[in-house]
Amino acid sequence: MPKMGFNLNGRVRNFNLMKNQSFMSVLEAVINSIHSIEERSEKDKADFKGEILIDIKRSDTLIEGIKEIKSIAIIDNGVGFTESNMESFLTADSEYKSKIGGKGIGRFTWLKVFQNVFVESIYKDHNEEGLINKRTFSFALNNDDIIDDLNIYDEEYIDNKTTILLENPLLDYSKGLCKNTIDIANTIIEHYIECLLANSNIEINIRDESKTVSINQLIKNGLIDSKDVEFSINNIPFNIKHLLLKKDLQKNSYIYWAANNRIVKTDKLENYINTIKGATFHNGEAYYVAILSSTYLDSNVSDNRLAFNIPNDDEGLFSDILTLPQIINEAKSAIQSYLMEEIEKLQDQNEKRVTHFINNSAPEYQYLLRHKKNEIRTIDPTLSDDRLELVLHKLEVEHTKKLISELKKAKTCNNITGYKETLENVIKQLSESNRAKLAKYITHRKVIIELFEEGLNIKDEKYQKEAYIHNLIYPMKTTNEENIDNYHNLWLIDERLAFCEYIASDESLKKKGDRPDLLFLDNSAAFVNEAINGYYNTVSIIELKRPMRTGYSNDDNPMDQMLRYVRQIRNKEAKTKGGRPIIVCDTTQFYLYAICDIDKTLEDILESRDYKKTPDNNGYYMYHDKYKAYIEVIPFDKVLHNAKQRNRAFFKTLGL
């Protein structure tokens, strides 16, 4: 009785196969059939046509809307389970098919995925002329003994017929088998397309219950173009087969890495060539596929045929070993040559799209259109506008770093003429970059002023709340220590405020109590001596009120509110948000700004307290001698007018 010459359970258990790779078991049976047909063709030397039928039976159970597969039979008219083939089957890691890339382990995938495997083979014995054999046996785990039932076939012989019946998928792997008929056909085509193109005389059909699909016809209908190109890397020959396949056969553009006429590794082409992401070819009818093959790949494929034993870099003891990046770069070059016209069109479209975006939404990057044209042409065309702007910003940073690096190198140049040329070129490009950034910043200011002005107008019979104006000037409930992006528009009031040492927006000075809308602490270093080091020389407070607010009183007005904050600070009762005391000295100067519309009630309070009119007659001010506090009440219209005037020259220059 034949016996497996190894521990079958252990061999299958140690075979690495992911749950989503369960269809590999069927693919292994299909390639065995192809090899069997090739072997018969060599022996018969006659007009022989190979045939493979993949017969699928399903149960009523549904997985993701598809009937679950109960069994798959792979039937072929190849050479059959001859004595030599049977001996190879019984030998683990057999070298019987080593010349054609066989690892001698593919059959273990059957038991990894299916509970039962049954084999029946009717074949003509080439050693005994006219003798027809029939061999049957079962292949299952927990049974190292294979009952090889070999008899003379005494029924009418029509042709060789070998059936591999894979039954009852294991639960863990059943979901990976759950494909519809076309998906199964496409999986077989994808995995064996190189082999199928080389063996177009083998007829392969899938019978899925009442439906039959011809794989040959799918390939014939789907193949638009095929071209083989050879190249070498370090004197190692490679072949790349360029294919254009119709969209109903192919769902994206790929690079297929093949070993022994079988696809081992699949990479999306867009991972290597950004421009083609989402693109179709041949007037939108097809996707592109590159099949990369070589004896080097054949000899370096892993046992489970799911990867290559090729290093990702050349670091280590053997720096002359061919690496994956080297192969990828050469393959990429060959692909770009084949798709040159198509890629040029895509890059032209991409450049137009990026140019339109820059001209209409991001003019600060216009100089990149001249200096980073190649990079812009190869930007991912599927990026959203937001993502595109991030990529442009990255290009800008890289470009600036490169210019600064060139400037540093120029300083060490002994050739004065070369130094001047490099210096002029670098400064010119840096100036373009800075002008673009300034243009963006000024455009931003124009928009902010418009939003500020809009916030002062009545809308739906109501004026904006104070929070709208507040957040526009500086985000509420934050400090400059938390405002990492440094987002604010303090320039609406005074450019200098942005450079204060500490800024707090709507944060309490005590654990409980009123909160200054905006608090600024600063040290004027030129006036600080060792005796008062650590004190804040300048404190500024801004109080904002809702536009067109009315009804102020002696007990409720922004001037008194700000003076209360001054008292808390001078009395050492105030702390920063981080809990540090706010320390001032007798000479610390306070600047208090109430930004609000001045109605009759507030005007009466201001005049009764001897506030003076500002020279432009649009506000009030006074100096509180005891607290050393300058107080100014500024209407919103004045803030808006001053902001426009300060930026008017810039807006005019940019035509805004």
C-alpha cells in the first residue's frame, strides 16, 4: 500500500496560506492540468488539442449575495496520473517538475482549503501500447495511507480524462472561494495570463451550475494589444510583455511579476507612475498590464509562490545582488516607453488642471509652474483641491531648501563669475517665491476685511454676536501657546499685538470670574533692567462688544470692565491659563481698548467722565494716572476704516 513519505498533517499545517488566498488551491489544480496537457503534447506529437473544464457546484447558502461553493472539479485531457506522476505526487517537495518551476507542494493547498480531495484519472499508457489505465484515490488529512486503485479501463475509451474533485471547503477558507463565475474566470486569467497566452491551443471553460464561460473567449475578446520587450539588468535578461486589455476583462492597470509562467506578485501601476492613476488607455477602452518575467525571478520565487526572495536594497555583504528597486526602475522605464504617447497626454491634462487651480485658487504657487514643471506634470491627477494644495506646499518647501543649499554652495565657489550667476539665479527664484507668499497673505487680508465688514452689517434683522468678531480676530478659549498654527488676524487692530510674549483669548484671570476678551503681556526688553527682570512692562487688554449694542450704564460698560482687570493684575490676583502669576511693577503701562459702537448711553458715560474725543472725532480716549492706563474707545467702523487704509497700497498693487 503506497504511503506518503512524510507527515502529511504537519506539512499542511506548516504551509502558509492566508484566509483570503483560498482560491490558490483551485489555481494549483488548474496549473497542474496545464502542465499535464503540455506533457501529453510532447509525447503524442500529434494533432492534439488540450481541454480543461472547471466544474463548480454550489449550495443554497449565501455569502455576500453569492451561493457558497460546495465543490470544484478540475477536469483535463492531459497525460494523466501516470506512474511517474503518481510517484511525484507521493513525494513531498518533489523535483519532478522542477524544470518548469514546479515546487512539488501545490497539492498541499488542496487540503489547506478543502476537507476532501478525490482523484480519478483515465489515461493511455505510453509504455504499454494500447493499454488504458484508470487510477482512483482519495487524498485527505489524518490519512497518510493513500489507497491507489489502479486498474485496466475496460469501458469505451474516448480520450484521457483526469478529474481533481475538491469538496467541502473548510469554514475559515470558504469566504475566500465565494466568487461569481466571471470573477473566477478573471482570477484564473490574472494569475495565468502569461501561460494562457503562450498556450492558446488549450481550451479552458468554467461550468458554474447552468452557466458556462470560456476563458479563451474572454481573453480573445479582451486583448487589444500585446508586445514583448527584452532588457537586461547587470547582464541578467528580463522580458516584459505589454498588454492592453479591455475594461470588462481588467479593472485597473497593473504590473504582474511572473515566475515559471505564473503570476506571483501584483502591483498597481499607479504605485510607480502617479500620472496614470485612474486613467484608461486606447481611447478609454482599456487598462494596461505589464507581465515581468525572467529566469532570475523563476529561481527566486518563494515556496508558496506568493512572493520573491529578492532583497529590497543592496545593503549587506553582497552589494552586487540584484534588488527589487533596480528591477522596478528598469521595468518602469520600459513601461513609460511603451505608454509614452498616452502618458504625455495624461501629463498635459494634469498640467492644465494644476495650472488652472494655481491661477484661480493658489496664485502664490505660480512660480512653481516654471521651476517645478516636471514634478507638477506627474502629480496624482485624482487629488482633491485640498490635497493638491498640500502637495504644492511640499514642492515649495523642497524648492526653497534646494535654493538655500545652492546659495551655501555658491559661497564656497572659487570662480567669481560662477558665484555671481548662481547667486543671481537663486535670489531671483527666492524673490519669486516670497512675492507669491506675500500675494497670498495680502489676498487673505482682503477676504478677512470683507468678512469683518460683513459682520458689522445687519442680517436677518439681527446683528452678529460678539463671538463672530472675536473669533475672526483671535480664536476664543486659546492662548498663543495653544494656537500652534498661529492663526489670528490681530493686524485688524494693531500689527504689533501679534508679537507679544503672552496672548490669551477669553481666558479667566482667576479660577472664576470675568474673562478679558483679549489679554496681551509683553516685556519691552530695551527698558528692562536686572532689578525688575521678570515683570511685564506692558499689558494690553481688548474688550469687544456686539455690533450696535445699546443700553450701557455706569455699572455696565467696557471701560469699567477693563479697569477691574487692571486692579486684579496690580493686586497680584491674576494668573495665566497655565497658572503662572502675572507680575507687574509700578511703572508697567496698561493699554485698554474698548471696541464697540458708541450709542447715546455710552457717549453720555464717556463725556461725564471727561473722556476726550480722538483727533478724527471718531472715538474717545483718556489716561488713568493712578493705574497708568491709557484707555481708548474705538467704534467698529474706525477699526474697519483703519484696516483698509493700512492695506490699501497692497490691495492696489495686486489689483484687489
